Amino acid sequence: MAKAFKLKVLNPAEALLEVHEAAWIHVRLVDGTGLTIYPGHAPLLAETVTAPLRYADDAGKHVFNAEAGILQVDGDQVTILTSGEWEAEAAPKASAVSEERRFERLARDLQDRLDEEADSTLGSVLSTGRG
């Protein structure tokens, strides 16, 4: 693997996962977005949610079920500080409430953008019509 980084998932007592040459990692952030990190990623500090952490190395693609935590990208190392690992059978299902909130937030953002464009267009029409 030409370019890689070290991946560590730690809880207060031990290292839960150590990958010496990860090609990429995909995590779910607290704002609902997914983030994929490749070698050379800019430094970052972010909060993750309880969700499958996906990564790849020379052996292939893998999934690690990580509890919510803090993600740090620093140079050639990605570290996730978490309280632990959850069992796949007890995996949390996507909350309808959180999905609804996310949808409402996206709808508000879109409506705000549309309102701004409408105001701008109306202002342009009014200013050119007065000439």
C-alpha cells in the first residue's frame, strides 16, 4: 500500500482496534453526515455517533461497531476515543426523530436559500424597472 495511515480506536482502558496501514476510514459524525478520510487529510477534531466504522487495509474492507466518541486526524494517524464497541445484534436503529430533525434542518436551509434568491431577483427586477 503506497499511502496509508495508522488507525486507532481507544477506550479509557485499552486499544480496541489498531490498524497500521489503513487506506481509508469512513465514520458518521454527530451532525448526521458521513466522513471518509484518506491519507493526507487535513488535521481534524470531530464528534462521532454510535455507528459502524468502515475502513480498508491490505486485507480488504472491514467494519468495526464503535460507540460515539471523538475523532482526531493528526498527520498520518487517525484516533477515535470512545467508550467501547457495541454488539452488531444490539445495533441502534436509525432514529425516526433524528432523521426527521435532519430533514427539517435541510428543508429550512433550502427554503432560506430560495428566499434569498427570490429577494435578490425581485430587487434586480425592481431596480431595472425604475430606470
